[in-house]
Amino acid sequence: MRLNRFLAAAGVASRRGADELIAGGRVTVNGKPCRDFHFQPAPTDYVKVDGRLVHQRTPVYILLNKPAGFVCTRRDPNTTDTIYDLLPPKLSSLAYVGRLDAQSEGLLVLTNDGDFAQRLTHPRFKVEKEYEVALDRAATADLAQRLLRGVLLDGKRARAKHVQQISPKRFRIVLEQGINRQIRRMLECFGFHAKKLARIRLGNLRLHDLPRGKWRPLSVQEVGVLSSKTASPARTERSRRRGSFKVARRDSSAFARNDDESR
């Protein structure tokens, strides 16, 4: 992680503000001024701003099973139900990764690791997102192929990577792109409406038996797999040298089984 990202992740300043601190000579590493924007602090380095030691925040990664009707925002004057109402206050500062609209439900990752979040959502890394979709009417015979061929949305070719029809009105659709409301808008182009839409997978992450409205911490293994799949060789080598990280803890690890069908 470059020095400006390190400072931003620690809450010292925005990334642009961190650049100004570095350029102004206000940042020291192990007692020496550092104006190298490409410098990457090691865990053993002492980074200070204006003489005050900077403590890097412990990365936190959680998975939430978002119910329909909850908005991905901290405050919305048009609704009282946001995803942060489902979390304890200590997790209210986490940022969500990949918005789900209010009507959609399912798997949502939240974290304070901005670099991790960016790599999950950047098209370069092609992290798969799988959804279950229920249509308003039976699909036509060519709908799956049309979804694979794609349509133009916002000047870009929007297409599905994989499409599996599991009943006349139900599909599983895998995306690699991150276009806003992509599945709903593609279906509307073909004359269909998504009555229900749920994200069931992000990369290697799945909901399994996590009930709607509940959250759990990601395991070290889950974060490690995602990080390794979205890391450059140089980043992977640095991660091995830096050691481990911590994940959020729940008060209880027991989850009631969700008997409703996955959506």
C-alpha cells in the first residue's frame, strides 16, 4: 500500500490530502522526511504526520445478507430502513462494496479496507457476481442468448458472462461488469421485469445459511482467496511479507438456518 493510501486508510486525510501532506514534507518515516509518493510502509515502519504517530486501522471485513427494502446508504430522507440499521454501531463506519438497489437482496460485503474494496469492484479484476432472478412472466426461448450477447447501456456493451435457466421464470446470471442496475436494465430492454433479484455469490463468497438481515465476519481464508485472485504478483509477495490481518468478531457464531429459498 502506497504512503498516500496508508494515510487515507488510517483516517489522517483523503488520498489527495495525503498527497499534499507528503509534498509539504510533513510526513516522516522512521524519523526521516518522506516525499516519495510511491513509498510503501512496512508494518515495522514508524510513520508520523507533524510529529504524531499514525496508527493503521485494523482491516474489518463482513458479509451481510441484505433484505429487500433496505437502502445502501447511511442516511436517506425518503426511507427509515438502511443497511446500517442492521449492523451494530461499531460497524457503522464500514463502506459497502458493490451497491444493491433497494428492491434487491442478498450478499453484500462491507469493509474499511478501501484497497480491497476497489479491487473487488474494478473491471480489471473480473470478480464474478452471481444473481438469482425471478421474472414477471415466462422467458422466451432466446432470452438467455440475448443476455449473453448483451445490449448497450450508458454507451457500453453490457452482457452476462453465464446464464442458467432453472425454471420458466427463474434464472441464475453471472456478471463481471459493474454497470448500475445492469440485470434489471438488460431485462427491461427485452421486455421483462425482475420481480425478485438476489446476489448469491461474489467471487468465492456465498451466503450459505446466513439468514436475511444478519451478518457475519469473513474468515481469514475467504479474504485471502479474494485478495490473491485480485492481486498482482508484486502485491502478493508484499502481502506474504506483511503477515496476517484481523477480522470482525460477532458476539455469537451461531446462526439460525434460513428455511426460505435463496433469492
